[in-house]
Amino acid sequence: MANPYVPHPAVIKEIKTETRDTKTFRLEFLDENVKKAYQFKPGQFNMVGVFGVGEAPFSITSNPDEKGYFEHTIRAVGNVTNTIHKLKEGDILWVRGPYGRPWPIEEAKGKNILIVAGGLGLAPLRPVIYYIANHRDEFGHVEVLYGARTPLDMLYRSEMDEWRKIKDFTLRLTVDMVPEGVEWEHRVGVVTVLFEEMDSRPENTVVMVCGPEIMMHFVVKGLVERGFAKNQIYLSMERRMHCGIGKCGHCQIGSKFVCRDGPVFTFEEVEPLPDKIV
């Protein structure tokens, strides 16, 4: 059995700047056998490390149908992420994974999908959008509600025009504020203001939510008030993960380990936990 603690070297093939503090890194494993065998499901994560600095969990943000590489969208907020941001194409990172419970793609087939994301929370949902685009006939109507601090803090802005071309796909955007001199033609306010104009209804719909915990709290509250059931709302709870495989206990909440039992849970699963998440 392979040792789950042993990472594999991966070379940075491409770096794309998303915002002032966020970049998307495209990686390829150096070992051809590892590269060929690697596959993931939307919502899963890798543990990515820099020797001598540490490692951290990052959602896999690339197209799950494209093999040979994978991507991570990383915000510079601490020692590990700041070090990664200083690396260049051709540098090496150490990766193990994928880990975790993915988004309910199979359960969502034949149903409508509502995606609600805030800030960096769009990153774990980007593979879902890719998957839907590649398997469009397997799903009903798709609606994405996305909010960020400002227009300049929005992820994947260069891809949004392509997303809008997806059949029966609606993208609604909002920001907390618009800096002077920045053009913006969409809503202003927290992401829940988009509930006022969304098309999605509870019937035959799967909801996927990711963002800051306070944002998810109000999103879930608003959805339940609109008739969505607690077991049809899925949340990605990526917090305090340390080992990635449920051994260290850092991410334990009651009987659940976020890294092993999640990071994707239904609201019905997390609501009764002692350490309130949302």
C-alpha cells in the first residue's frame, strides 16, 4: 500500500494572475506513472507543500475531464501560500492527494443545479462548471450566483463569457462595493441580494455552496426560508485541515473529520454538530 503521507514532485507549468493576491497554478507530476494515474472529482483537494516551509490543503480547480495536469487557485495569506506565490514556472511543489468527499455530481444528474459562491469559494466550484459544460445533456437548468468584495476581486473573469455560452446556463454577479473609476454593470450587495432575481426553485434542484462561513450561514438561511430542504443544500467546509486523511484531528467537529468525511457535506449533516459551522 502506498504511504499516504508521501508527496510526489510536480512542476509548475503555468501561472495565471487572477487578482491582486490570487493566482492559478497549473501543475504536472514529474513521475509519468503518477501523472497518468492521477484523477480527481470536483470538490476534492490536494495537500500541496514546499519543503522547509510546510504544506496546506487546496481545492483542485481544473477541468476533471482533462488529464495530465491539474490546477490550484491560491490566495497569498500565510507562510505556505506566500512562498508558493514567489515561485516561478519550472519550480517544484510537492503534492499528495486527491482527498475528500466531492460535490454530488452523480446525484445531481437529471436535476437543476444552483451554485452559490463567495470570493475564493468559486474555486472549488469551477470544476463543477467545467464538468457540466462537458456533459451538458445530463443536467437541467444551471444557475450560478457569485459575489466578491469588488469587481477586481472576482476570480476567473476571463472565463465568464465562455460560461455564459453554456446551454441553459445563467450567471449572476454582485460585489460588496465598486471602487471609484471601476466599471460595473451588475448588482451591488452581498450575494444573497441575488436571491431576489434568481430563477432556481426548490423542486428537483441540487444546491452547491462555498465561501466564507458567515456568507454560507446567510445563504443557507435564505435558501431554507425559500423552501429548499436541508438535505438538498451541499456545503464545502474547508477549514482547519492539516493532514488530509483524518489522522491528526485538527479538523474534527463532533464525530466528523472535515478532510475525511467532507469537505462537502449537506446542511442536514452539519447543522447538529456541536461546533456550529453555519
